[in-house]
Amino acid sequence: RQLRLLRCVLLCFEAVSGLKINLFKSEIIPVGDMANIEELAWTLGCKVDSLPSIYLGLPLEASLWSSFIWDPVVERFQKRLAGWKGQYLSKGGRVTLIRSTLASLPTYYMSMFPMPVVVEKKLEKLQRDFLWGGMGEERKMHLVK
């Protein structure tokens, strides 16, 4: 009965909003023990998934303070910096790249999860190393922190 009501609500939403729900792309994520979840998914025409899962690029069921959820942001930082390291950029050019591009990368994640101090320090270090050393093989002294 509840499944029919849910289907009715979805159809009403489609009628009122003019949008179409693509149940083929949708997933049911059961919480707790559900015996007939496969049957429910088949009736709705969607798939069954389990936690942990990714939704809009963010992990569901992750601890708010765990640093592993920030790994994609750190990897993107490193990839961007690796792409720029071969270019001969002035300090001003490096500052501009850091401010315009790198500063915006963690914004979406920060809207959902607080950034752990460990991740913050790691991102700051990557930026400092790029600014003062250009990510080259030789290590240069950071003139300010």
C-alpha cells in the first residue's frame, strides 16, 4: 500500500512540476533489515544500493570529521598543481592561480562537511610549496608562512 502511495506522490510531483523522474537512474537505499527490498525496487523500476554511497559527489554515511572524504579534493589540488609545475610562472602568476582556481575547489565540500584541520594543513602546504618552489624538484625556502 505504501509503495502505491509513494508512486502516486511521484506521479503527482511530475504532473505539478512538469519534470520527469527517471526511476531507471534512481536507487533505493534501505536502512535496517528489509526482506522484500528487491521486490520493491523492481515494482518501482529502480536499483538497490547500500551505504556507504555517493550522492552528488559526496559520500553518504561518512563521519563529519573523517579526512578520507576530502581525498578527492586533495587529489584535484595535486593534479592542478602538477599541470602548472612545468610552466614558468612568476610569483604573481602563481598567486593568481592559487586564489582564482585552487581556493574554489573545496567550497562545495565545505558546504556539507567541516574541513578537518589535517586536510586544511595539507592543502595549505600544497599551496605554499607551489607558490615558493613551483613544485619543482629542488626545495626552496618559504619566505613567509
